[in-house]
Amino acid sequence: MADRRELVRAYKETPRPAGIYRVQHIPSGRILLGSSVDAPAMLNRVRAQLRMKGHPNHALQNDWNTDGPDAFEFEVLDLLAPPTKPGADLTADLTMLEALWREKLSLDPDPSY
């Protein structure tokens, strides 16, 4: 049992992959761009919400319902370096990184979705 507890503790102490993610509707080119302290987990959440017909963005959900999952691309665009201090607040860094990606992708300040 001590080995299992040690594995759980090590998992909890592992820094999450904070970064920028993109969900793109391929036929229209519309993009949902976002940031999260755990970008891969956020993409899984978005997929699950869309499959369960419960995503809060109605335009995105409508495109999913109309065109299906094959019409979408889910991608982690960029990850921050893991913080050196446990419990570090990454909000400002993620906001800045998202703004840089909006500029790089030539997106309006308002999201496509």
C-alpha cells in the first residue's frame, strides 16, 4: 500500500501542462482559442461537453451537431514551462501567451466562437 500512496502523491505533485489550446471547425475555419492550467485536460473537457450536447458555446455546439466530430481539430498549441514554485499563479502568463497566439493567428480580440 505504501507504494500506491507514494505513486498518488507523486502524481499530485507533478505540474500540470499549462498552455494554449485550439478547437477549429475545419469547414468554416472558425476557432475556439483558450488557455488553461491543464490544456490537454481542457481539450478533453470540451470534447466531452460537445459529445454530451452540453457545451456552453451554442455556435460551436451547433457546428458539432451539424458536421460531427470529424469536422473538428483539437490541438494544444503551446505549453508554459513548469513553474519552479508549487502553487504558482500562472494566470498572467497564460493571458499573455493567449494574446500572442491571437496575434500570431490573426484572430480578432473577440473569439471566432
